[in-house]
Amino acid sequence: MTGPRLLRAGLTLIVTGLCTAYILWKIDLGRTGRLLAHARVGWWLLACAIMAGSVWPLAWRWRLLLAARGVRETLGWLVRTSFVAYAAGQVLPTSLGGDASRIYETSRRHRGAGAAAAATVLLERGLGGAATLVLAAAGFALAVGRYAVGGYLWLELALVVCAAAGAFVLFSTRLHPLLRRLRPLARALRVERPLREVYLALHAFRAEPTLLAAMFALTLVVQAARVLAIWCAGKAVGLDLSPRPYYVMGPLLFLVMLVPFTVNGLAVRESFFVSFLGGLGVGADAAFSTGFLFFVVTIAVSLPGAAIVGWEAVRHAGQPGATR
């Protein structure tokens, strides 16, 4: 195992171990088990429907962004690839593993479109982050003086500021002189050409503000709907909270799930639920159960992708000339 991989494995064990220890310290396993055993299935199914249903508008968004870079693709294939990416995200580090899967599959299907594929996926990640932070700003406004989660509120405010700075770095032409200075380093690492192609494909969206505005609005609606999926998970275990605190919590949860040192946010997500909802007076057992049910929702949404991969592998193996 190489040095970077060893370091990452060590960090994974440390982060997951600390979060697991925190959860076990806070919850009663017997009481938590009873809560999960008596969870209301209808609310959980509604959470699944919200998350699964969001795949289609997001795939449509991806289709429009690809078309803007000259890559034509059907909505059906993009929905299929999105579900496969969800499945990949369950075994690769966080949702970024799913992004890598989408870039790889699109590049393989459209030769020479690797830069466009990477640029659109990165732009989608940026749009998702921006929408999440707009919700965070709204959550900050809703929560000031109302909820006892002060540390999280200031974190949300800091993230909003960082997002504005990130947008400037991404699209500003004033940084071109600085980027030129980094070219020798990129050339030495043999990544100058691919990075340049991706940057140019991404930067080209500056000329299409109407498209970006429309895609941002769509992303904001989808992200807001996904927060309701978390609320449904809470209702499934009997939490009598309005959706409002979840709009404070949701944006931070989406960012927590990007932590690159665990597989699919394992333990980090649940400890976040325990910590955040605990600040609202929710018991640790109910808070953990909410987080665990939301995790099961993400697993359920990934199952179609796993089935697609399995079916395609079987079909390929049965074709004449396939490697045996």
C-alpha cells in the first residue's frame, strides 16, 4: 500500500472510530432498536420516493449542460448513469466517487468528450453546493434566536462566504495571470493538458448566464425537496418537528456527507444527527434513528443502479466473443 493510500486508510479508521465511539456513548442500543423496529414505513417510503424522484430533474439538468458543450445524450441513459453513480457512491469515498463514475461512463460513451463530461459534472457539483449554501443562508436567517445550535449557524455563515469566494475563483478572468504561473507545476505533474481542457470547458459557461440561472433554480428546488426527505425520516421515528429546523440542518448534512475519509459518510452522518438534533432537545436515540433511516434511504435509492450494473454484466458475459 502506497503512502497516500495508507494515510487515507488511517484517517478513515480514525474518523470512523471517533464518530462510532461518540454514537455509542450517546445512545442506548436497546431503545434505539425498538425505535427502528416500530418506525412508520409510510414516512420512510415517502423519503425514498423524494430521493429517487429527484434523479430525473437532475439528469435533465445534466443533459442540458452536456448539450451546451456539444454532447448529445438521451435522458434515459443519463438517468441510468445517475442511478449507477448512486450505487458507486455507496462503496467509493462519499458522493465524489459517484461523480467519478459519471465522468468515466460518459467519456467512454463519447470519445473525445472527457473534458466536457468532467466540466459538466464539476459544474453540477458547484451548482449543488451553491444551492445548498443558499438554503444554509435561509436556514441561518430562520434559526437566529430560535434554535440553540449556535456553532452550526456560524459554520453555515462561513460556508456561504466561502461559496461566494469559490464562485469568484472559478469564473473570474482576473485570476488568469495567477493560473499561468501554475502551468509549469501542472506540466511537471503531466496534468496540464487535461486540466486546461476541463477548465476551458467549465469556463465557457460564463457565456451562458441564462442557462446557469435556470439550472441553479432547478437545483435549488431539488435540494429543498431533498431536505423534506430528511424530515420524513424523522417523522418515521416519531419526531414531532416542523420542516423548518431541517432546513437549518439539511445543508450542513449534505456537506458532511462529502467528507472524503469515510465510505458513504458512515458514522459521520449519524453522529452529526445526534449532535445537531440533540441541540434541539431531541433524544440521542431518536436522532440516531433518524440518521440511520436516512442512510437506509440512500441505500434503497442505490439499489436500481446496482441492479443495472449486475444485469449489464450478465448480458455482456452472455454475448458472443465475451471474455470467459
